[in-house]
Amino acid sequence: MTVRTVWCGCRWMILGALFALSACAGTSPQPLGGTGTGAEDFAATPQYLIGPYDELEVFVWRAEELSTEVTVRPDGRISTPLVSDMLAAGKTPSQLSDDIAKVLSKYVKTPEVTVIVARFSSTFDQQIRVIGEAQTPRALPYQAGMTVLDVMLSVGGLTEFAAGNRAKLIRGRAEQQKAYQVRLDDLLRQGDVSANVPVLPGDVLLIPVSRF
């Protein structure tokens, strides 16, 4: 089997996945960016929720002995100096910071705590998945304030075969699923910042191949 044959086979598998997801989301995607519709779905930008196996850095200002690195256990809990078996999964880093500070306040005067997610091991509903004509299609952990531009930079941009302005952002599940048109060519190749839009946890970005 030649390299060309393998590549063609992979291309058809990717196209099959694109068509299947597009069919589930309908055939008339709504436009996003500029004067497009669908803005109501971007009114609130959620924050990343900590999950099992995430690696966290806990900093306690002026208390180096209380600062540590910890991995969220399978049960969703963590233990740090003076803080035992605290639930971390399902919280934002800022919420966990506040909860740790409340416990430490019994031992430290007005503790200032910062939690940073150093390494993500998020579930599918906390990921952004990129399929099709990206340089490195893959799943990315969602981060607060993430946009389509951030996603595309993380996957290395478009391939030479990409039809960027026919890309779709698939959002939601089952009967609630919607498809939105995104203009990746305008954004990445023309520098049109109006084509940059926020993404949400669980989004799937489909980038089709150009029709020659």
C-alpha cells in the first residue's frame, strides 16, 4: 500500500466524520462573527472546571511552606498542607482558591491563595475538538475566554487544502445541537478580527476540504 493510498483513505475517513456531524447539526449553519446571528449563545463565557487528574499549583502568598503542587485524585479531592480531602472537581480555580483560603484562615491571618491548573486532563464536555483540515487536529482543554483564534493557533492553523470560510462550529447535543458558520480564512489569512468568536466547552470545530 502506497503513502498516497493511505492518505486518501484517511482523507475519506475525515470527510465521513465531517458529513456525519454536519448532518446531525443541520444543513444551514448560522453565521458567527461580524453581524452574524447566534450571539445569544456567547453572552456568558464559562470558566474551566477542575476535573480528576488535573495537576494544580497552589500558591499561598507569604507562606511558602503551604504552597504545593498536587494532582486531583480520581474521587475529585485534593490534600494540601493544613487542608485535607477538599473537593476540587467541578470548581473553578478561583472557587477552589477561596475554599482553601477559608480553611487556612484558621491558621494564617488573611491568607491569599491562588490556584493554577498546570496540566489539564479534562473530560469531553470541557474540551474543544478540532476535526478536518487543521495542521494538527486534536482535542484541547477549554480555558476561560478562549476564542476560535486561540483554538486555531493551538492546532497550527489551516492546511493548504482547507476551506476555512466553510468551517462549522457544532454546539450542543442531540436535539439541542446547532451548527454555526465561522470564517477561518477571513480571520487567519485576511486578518479580519470580526471573524474571531468565543468558543464554549464541548464545541466541535469542523474544517472541510476545498472543492477543486
